[in-house]
Amino acid sequence: MKQLMDKIIFLTGGSAGIGLECARKYLENGAIVVVVANTSESLRHAQQVLDNAHAHFILCDVACAAEVEQAIQKTIEQFGRIDVIHNNAGLAQPSSPIHNTSDEEWYRLFDVNVKSIMLTARYGIAALIKAGGCIINTSSLVGEIGQDNHAAYAASKGAVNALTKSMALDYAPFKVRVNSVAPAGVWTDMLRKWSNEQPDPGSMERYLNNIHALGYCPDGDVVADACVFLASDNARFITGHIMPVSGGAELGYRTVTLQEQVAL
């Protein structure tokens, strides 16, 4: 049984990485997906990869109020409603401590990772209330535990977590649920770029496998499966939840077994 049959999903940052995997899974589960991205090239790539008549594409800078308003209005005009807003668009750069982060890097990162959530809520909440819909925010485990050389990004994801909980309270009287997913490592182009910026890039794959208690760094499909659940009626009594999709990375230090040492 398809869990999202005929749901209209407005998905930011849906043309690559975790977002593209979410778009794929949403379509497989019967949804109509509006993929929002900020470059024509990435939208063309997503269109080729998804190759589905129920996938639609809008060029939009999610940090620009006018463009977000126009994208949401276009979606409502075309489909009559929005059932799910998934705020997945995000930046992970710069990889640096806070004193080495420029004003421009700070503002752009927060505009994309946090301000965009405000904008989709501002222009989309009426449609969600009417549809009895929900909001999903893509966060990160670093928003809870921090990360060295990634201060601005970790701060932005901490803001996403706090925002998710407050939005859940604000919109609960209208039966609109708000949740987040919080991966640890997930292999995407963004993560590979971050890995290559580290002091010892060659050790990063082993490091990323080892931080997960289940022993490996996954692809984006594991996050997409969690998002399908949160978008579905199966999650109808879940709101304000920051869902770890992290292979147990948040559980604490783990001891590497002899077998794992040999494998490394």
C-alpha cells in the first residue's frame, strides 16, 4: 500500500542528496512532488533522475521571500492544496571555527538553513491548515551534540531543532504537525565536499563509518524512508519530534571490536 497517495509535497532542496532521495521515495509512495531548487542545472538533473510525470520543478532561492511566496502560490494554483512542506534545503559550509567564519558565510548559511523555514511557513501555513497537513524539517545530529570546525552549521541546525518544537506548539491547535529528521553522516555530494575540506581527507570514510553504532555511513535513502513515515498518516500523533536517523551515533562513545579493527 502506498502511504502518500495523492499527497501534494512541496520539497525544498529536492534536486540533490537527501532531498533527491526523498523526492524518489515520495513518488514511489504515490505523492505528487514539487521539487524546489536554486539552479536550473540541478533541476534538469533531478528531472532526468526522477523521470516521473508526478514530479514538478520550480526554480527558487529559498532565502528570498518573494521567490518562496511565488513558488508556494504556483503550487497551490496548480494542485489546489499543499499537504506537506519539507524544508530540506541547506548549506554545510564553511567548515571552520566561528572566528574564521565571515559575515557573508554566516548570513547565507542561516538564510538558507533557518530563514527559509520561516518563509515557507509564512506563505504556506494557511494551505497546510486547510489540508490538515504537516511540516518536515531536515536537521542534523550536530544541532544537538555540536561538531568541531563546523560551528555556524551546528548553530543553524540547533536553531532548526528549537524552531521545530516551537512551530509544533504553535500549529498543534490547527492539527498541523511539525517534525524534524536528524541524520549523523549521510553520503551526499555535500558530505563529500565537507570531507575533502578536512585536515586528513583520506581518513574521513573510516571516521564516518565508525561514528555510527551500526557500523557504516549510509546513503540518503535511510533518511527518505523516515520522511515518508513522518509525512504519512501513520505519524498522525507525532509532533515536535527531532527524529534521529543516525545509526545510533548519538548514543555515546563506542568500542571498536577486534573484527572491526581487522576490517579497518
